[in-house]
Amino acid sequence: MTKHLINFLLKSNFDFKKAMKNYKYYGAIEESGLFDEKFYSKTYDDVKGDGLTHYLVKGYLEGRLPSLDFDPDFYNNNYPDVHRAQLNPLLHYIAHGKDEGKIFQYAYSVRRKEEICETNSVFLTNYEFDAEPLVSIIILTRNGLGHLKRLFKDFDKKTNYSNYEIIVVDNASADESVSYLKSLDLPIRIIENEENVSFSKGNNDAAKIANGEYILLLNNDIEPTYGWLNEMVGAIVNNDDAVSVGAKLVFPFYENNRKKSFRIQHSGDIFAERMYPCCLYAINKSNDHL
């Protein structure tokens, strides 16, 4: 009797039939790529040991996602007999559903993100410029390699704008942030600090060496969508009353806070009086709907 089978027997309170099924299809689920061990352990930090074993025994009953490629809710909703029997949707698909022609969908977070991007693209102006003013994009980072990889994925393509420079202030990162930045084929300059300076000092130091007509402060945990820079520059160039512009910010998907997921985080500020007749202050005019 193998270690995996013994483990399944113990975790299923010696339900031999269930343990055997989990054991039988364990390898097939691994090979399918529909279970992502790295995603599962990162998303559910309470899971110890083998993530797939946890999902097969307990995780699916708690509605946990096996990966971003397979949505258990979609499968259960489309095949209610699976849901009524409290079967593991991923295991059912591998064991039976695939041969029966059943279908699955990407996780809701992936589908919703694609939907938002498609909707937003309809409203893009796609400005054309007689001459594109230079924009200096300033980014501060510290141990943010994961953020930077997301930020710079297809960065040049997504900007829909060609005249920009990037100044990254690295605040003494201990990860591979600097080497990653140096590997990019983008107009990047890097300020490599030996200590973690303040947000204001980092931005001011970068602004001193910026060559752009416009300066853009960009957080490193942003994931730009297509046309973002073209839209922002076009908005300020074509509106005489505008002295600064900002982008609409949308919260990402939070597995542990789905109510907050994909809501508007920021879509502009308005100024209001805190105490008449003085003291104006900025408030976010967003109502968090999307």
C-alpha cells in the first residue's frame, strides 16, 4: 500500500471507496494541469503539505479553487447532479466529465477581468498626436519582483503611446528586482538606493533627473490595461482646463474578499469643505461600483 493511499485513507476517516478514487485519479489530475500547486498554496496559506491532497479531501467541499483554469462553481451550476451528490467537480471532470463531453470554464476572476478589459476598450479614445510629448514614468519599488513582472508584462504594447521614459527607484531590494529591470528592453533608468528612502524623497529624486514634459507617478503593483497611457496623455493635452489627470483604478480579485473584488478603487477626487469657511480636502468620488 503506497504512502498516498494510506494518506487518503487517514484523511477520509477510512472511507475506502473515496480514498481509492482520490488515489486513482491523483496522477491524472496532476497531468491535466487543472490543479496549480503554487497557486493553491499561495491563495490558501492555511494549507500545509501537499495541496492536491488537501483539495481532494477537503478543499473542494469548502469551495476552494484548484487553479485559475478551472471554476468549480461553473461546473457545479452547469451539472447540478454533480453538485447534489457533493462530488468533487475537478475529479468528476477528469474521471467522467471529459469523456462525456462536459465543459469547464476559467475561474470567475479570469473571466471577469477579461470582460472588464473588453468593456473598457470600447470607450477608449485612441488619441492621435501631431507630436507626442515625452512622459517620464516614475516607479518606486522594494522587494517587488512579482509586482514588477505583472506591471511590465507587454508594457510597451499596452501603452498605445511611444514617447516615454521610465525611471525606477529601487529602495535596497533584496530580491532580483534590479536584475529583472535591467533585462527589460524598455527605456528604463534605475536609481539603486542603498537604503529604503521615503516615498516623497524617492519620487523627488527621480523627478530631478526626469526629462519629460509630463511626470507620471505609477505604483509598482498596478496592472495596466491597453491604451492607458495614450488615454491619460490625450486627456490632459486636449483639455485646457486640466492640469493633472489620473486613471480609474479597479481592485483585483480577492479570493478572501469577493465583495471587494473588481470594484472601483479610485476614479478621481473632488474637493469639499471640511469646516466652513476654510479647509478644503480631497475625497474620492468613487462609489465602488463597476
